[in-house]
Amino acid sequence: MGVRDLGLPERLTPDPGLPDRVTIWEVGPRDGLQNESATVPVEVKLEFLDRLASAGLTTLETTSFVHPKWVPQLADAEDLLATLTRRDGVRYPVLVPNARGLDRAVDAGVTDIAVFASATESFARKNLNSTFDDQFAMFDPVVTRARDEGMAVRGYLSMCFGDPWEGAVAPDQVVAAGKRLLDAGCWQLSLGDTIGVATPGQVDRLVDAFAAEGVDVGALAVHFHDTYGQALSNTLAALRRGITTVDSSAGGLGGCPYAESATGNLATEDLVWMLDGLGIAHGADLDALVDTSVWMAGRLGKPSPSRVVAALSG
Amino acid sequence: MGVRDLGLPERLTPDPGLPDRVTIWEVGPRDGLQNESATVPVEVKLEFLDRLASAGLTTLETTSFVHPKWVPQLADAEDLLATLTRRDGVRYPVLVPNARGLDRAVDAGVTDIAVFASATESFARKNLNSTFDDQFAMFDPVVTRARDEGMAVRGYLSMCFGDPWEGAVAPDQVVAAGKRLLDAGCWQLSLGDTIGVATPGQVDRLVDAFAAEGVDVGALAVHFHDTYGQALSNTLAALRRGITTVDSSAGGLGGCPYAESATGNLATEDLVWMLDGLGIAHGADLDALVDTSVWMAGRLGKPSPSRVVAALSG
């Protein structure tokens, strides 16, 4: 008998201070695979997406139109999207960095995209070859045109809690950058702890800072990396502040490009364990997710860093 | 430049809903090493204890008087205690299972002991070869005699949230067992999630259940395992409920004897990262702890499962 057969984690009735339901924004196929050193064949990606949808996830960030020179792992984006069987009730957003990426998204028939900006000057320069201010001049017309095309546009903001060249990041600066993305027309803003250094008090402070500037907390999502083991505590803090969309990656796929560790995104399974225990609905099946991550670990030739996957597949 | 040189994690001023100070009850030398497959020489244990004290930890659970047949890793308890140089301001508690263990503790000049009981019938039978009720008949005279000897006695309670044979554990049962240990004369009760299955709502519920039965929350400590990645979220919940003593193990030393995974105790470094970020005082030096865990990983011939150790030593 394993712990799952015994009904663990115990499912409590939801705490009134927490949401009843959370949307898991699964980023494994995109943010996960783009940060793995191995490149996975398109057939494996298609099976991965199919398995994740079968496991009950309803938002699958599918691939990226960043230039293949920068992300060779996702160079097959057009191929993948041409072959993908889309399921009813599942969203398949794609990352788009610029006008050229948007052209590719339009050609591929994509209806859901995400753009990304940096909360810091240093990362804007390193990742976008731009300045903090100029990045918005680049994104604004992309978001406008995407919306004219009828697309839903999500905004990612990187380095919202700490930056590997600047250290701590001031909440005012993050709020200013985030509002630019929302004002440009993004329907949701995902606050990224790109290097995984945040702690729960920072999450409280940042969400409060957005609320104080009139931003609807319902428009915010969180994107934590588990580099320093803090991702799930930070998620708990975010849920207590009213956040209802949480980014995670099946099996914790994806390294952390600007940190010393191989630990990447919050693992979807570790998130689901906590949500199940808290009685928060999310629609995903934990055992199916673990099976999928064990299968993908086999394709990648390395074990999943997810604690839950390790425990249930050991 | 690493993130530590940049002042990360950012230290916030303490949240009024959290304690200003936490006592880290370091269990690596005992709970950690007793669950590692390799047996470490007494000289290495002495250096480990010395390094942990130098890193600022003030409670070091040192060894165990469980019969060496059951815990061969700690068969050198007398040797270790005879050689150990005790520092002012540091406590060196020792685990004692029964009257024979107490004899050994008295002979070794130990002043601080811990006894352990099970919150469930199944684990009492498996771990103690007793019944749930009979275990207290065994402990009561041990605690009484230890106190007559002038010792401080801590009580550990295992399987407080889930049991590998019974599944979820009812809070009433845990409270009843915990009160027996406190009533017997234990000054502190450490609530153990021995198989790491707990989620934060269970922590809230259990602490509330103790408080409802008149137990001072200040007499409670928490002991989480990170088997399913929940240890730090559970700790955050416990801190919000007023708990101020947290058990952890340097480098996350120690497997989980009754779970499928190798991930053991909450890593002291992962805890310290969060406490530092929350502005909660604890007295330990993170970099010295990481150095110690890297050194110990070399002695054990396996990497530390702590996310912080992996990130800062990668």
C-alpha cells in the first residue's frame, strides 16, 4: 500500500482565507523544455502535451517563437503547432518575443500568446538587448497588433523579486513595469521569480503594492522557481493574497538559466499535492501527472527534481 | 558575483503575524545521520557538531541511546559524548527510547534528553513494539526519573499528520497523545510529519486543536520532512500559528525510513533562507551552514538534497 491508496494527502475543506479554485498554468512544454539541455523530438512534445491534457490541465504553454538561435530546443514550433490536436476546453498559449514572432504566431493560427518584459534594467539588457524603458516601445505595438488579431495576450515580468546582477528589486519598479504590460492590453500579468530567491514576505509586499496602485489582484499570476526551495511557500503566500493562477512545470522541468542550480520551475506535482491537501480545486489528476513526468524523465535521461515525483516513483 | 554577495535573500522587517525569533532545533547529527545508509566515524561527527555550533546553531541533537542493533549509525554514542567539547550557550540533547537508554544517558552525564512516542497504533506497533496505550506506560517512568535527575525532557510525537499504514490521522488522537507526553513532564512537544505528507491546512488544524485543549502553543515545535516538498510551506503555516521552534537537519541529511523517497528532514539551509527573508532572527549563518553541508556531503559521498546547498555550491 502506498500513501496514495491510503487517501493521502488528506483533503481538507477549503480555508476561507484561500481561493476555492486555482488555475494551474502549465509551462513545462515551453519554459521547462527550453531550459533543458537535451532537445526533445517533436513527437515526444506532442505526446507530452497530450498526456498533460489527459491529466486534466487546461492551460498548456506549448512552445515559443523566440528565434531558434536563442532557443534551439523549441526550433520546431511551427511543426509542433501544425501537428498538434487541440482539445476543447484547453488553451495552448505560445511565447512571442517581438513583431517577427507575432508574424509566426499569426501564420500558425495561434490565438493565445504571451509576451515578456524585465522588471530590471540589467536583465532587459542581458535578455532583451534593450533598456528597461525601450522594451515597452518594442512590446506595445506587438500587444496592440495581437489584440487586433483577436488574440489573448498574457504578460510575463521577469526578475520581480531579485536580479542576479542587481540584487533585491524594489516593488515600485516592478509595479511600474507590470502596469505598462497591463495598460498595453495584457489580460494577465505573471510575476516571475526568475532566479528563485523570493521569500513569502516579498510576495505579500509585491501583491499589496500592485493592489495599492489599483491593479486587480485577479489579473495577477505567480511564476516561482524552486532554486532555493521557496517556491511552494511563496505560492501559499500568494494564495493567501488572493492570487488564483499559478505557473508550474510538470516534474519541475527546466533549469534556471541565471542561477547556479539545476532546479527550475515549481513542479506541478508538488503544487498539486498542496492544493489537494488544502481542498483547492484545480482539475488535475496527480497520479497521471506523476506518470507523465516519469515518462518524460526517461525521454530526457535524467530524474525529475520534483519531490512528489521522486517519492511516488521511487 | 553570487546572489549572496548581492544581499539576497532580501531581509524584510518582520511581519506582525509572525514571530520575531525562531529556535532552530538542529537534528542533523541524530535524526539525519541515523537515517543515512553510511556510518560516519566519530571524528567526523565531532567535527560536524563543532561546525554547526560555529555556524551559530544553539541546539544540536547530538546522538541517540536507541539500541545499536536498531541504529548502528549511532552505536558510538558513549564515545562521542565522552569526547565532545560542549560550548557555552549550546544544548546537546540526546534521544532516549526507554529505561535502559536513560541509564546510559545518566552515565554519560547528559542533561537534555528527548523521548518519542507514536500518534498512531500502527507505528507504535512497528517502531516501538508496543500498543498506542502501552507506550505511555513505558515512557512515563522514564520521563519521571529523568526529571528527578534534573534533566530537561523533550517529547517527540511521530505520524502526526499521516501514517503509512493508516492514512490520515485524526487531530483528536494526536492531541490526546501529545497531552500524555506533556502531562508526563515533557517541557516541549515536537509534532512530527514522519512521512512528509502534511499540507498547511493540517498544520493550522492541529495547532488549533492543541490550543482548544488548553495546550500552550509555546510548548509546541514542528518537525517536517520534505518527502513531498511540503516542509517549508508547512513551517510557514506553523509560524503563522505562533510556533517558534522548528526542527531541521543541516543539508537535509537523513532519508525517510517509511517512504519511498530519499528526501528526509527539512534542510536547515532552506529554512534559514526563508527565515532570513522574513526578517525572523535565528542566530545561524547561512554560508557557514552551506560550507558544513558541502563538507558533510563529501564525507557521505552523496550530494545534499537541500535546494539552497545545491544552488549555492553548484
